[in-house]
Amino acid sequence: MARLPRIVIPNQPLHIMHRGNNRQAIFRTEDDLLRIKEDIAYALSKTGCALHAYVIMTNHLHLLVTPKDKQQLAKFMQAMANRYVRYYNATYKQTGTIWEGRFKSCLVDSEHYLFSLYKYIELNPVKAAMVDNVADYKWSSYRHNALGEIDELIKEPEMYMKLGRDKKQRYQAYRALFEQLDIRQQQNQITKATLKGEVYGSNVFHAKIAQLLDRVTKLTSHGGDRKSEEYRGKV
């Protein structure tokens, strides 16, 4: 069966996951982690894509990215991945690809699910038992989004900016929202949507994208960020 075209809508966030071939560790040292951040920064600067959240694990990474269009997303991922392959192969004296095929992605209903994706991404090190507290892991966007530790990779979307009138309010609101959101029932759904390259969002959002692209996007019915909607109404 031919694979379906990737679902990309200009200026609509996507959750992206890219991992090492055979799930091998491709970020082994702090130098490796610093290098992939440099490559992400380079790719962002060349394509105009905006990065809102990320985490770099030992054998994969997650990104929450808003591209200008499908072509710029492809250029962003190609620039980042290819630069890191060259570095990795030169450093570890090997040849060939280190990535497991094409990257995985799902289009995100930002109106209802954006902060669920933030938490899904930034909680990875805790889920993997690498740290007990999400703030203790420095290779993610959490310390920028929640604590105000400046990370030049991050560009805050409009919904994040609406969390408060100033930076301090937004950091506090983000921490509270992160604690309030219960994504346990959503985690498998987000993973499934990402691996299948489908849409993660409300029924209305699925219908809108299906009509726009003339293709099926529906996975299963699931709830949205009810707590986050509630919370945003108070700030």
C-alpha cells in the first residue's frame, strides 16, 4: 500500500517524532545534545518554522513545530537531520544513515489540544525514569516555558502568550496548567496519531481537515484539554 501524503496545513502546529535507526542511541553525550540543538537552530533560521516545545532523549526527539508550509517543513527536517548525520558519523567514525526512515508527525488541533502536546513532549524524561521532576531535565523546553530559562530555540504561539499579561504570569500559569492537565488517557492516542501520520484533535477539527484535504483523518473520538480551556478562561 502506498503511504499517504503527510498532513501539513500552513501555520498549523504538528507534533513530530524522529528516532534513531533500530532505536539506537544517537544522542550519547552532552556534546551530541548541544550539537542537535545547534542543528535545530540552524534549520529553524533557514526555513522560518517556529518551534514551541521539544525534548531530546537518547534515541529520539519530539518537536512541536508550526511550519509556514509543507515544503518548509520538509526543508527544516532535512537540514536538521542531515547536518546531525554528518556530525555523528564524523564523530563516531561510521557511515550511513542514523535515522529510522521518514520522521513521524501528526497535525494538532491547537485550539483544544495544544497544551496536551506540550505536556506529552516535556514529560518524556519522567516517563522514561530519567528524572523524577520534569524541571530537572535540561534538554527540553520545559525550563523555558515554565521557569523562564531562556531558550533561543523557542517561539511562543499566541495561545501561550494569552496565559498571562507578562512573562512572570505566563510562567506561573504554564506551571499550573502543566500540573492540572491529565493526559493519561490521551498519551496512547497522541502516539498512535503520530505514528500513523493522522490528525489529533476534536471531531470538528477532523471534519474540517478531512474536507479541506479530501481524505480520512479520523482516528477515534477523544476528549480535549477541558482543564486548559477552563484555565484559559480565568487568565
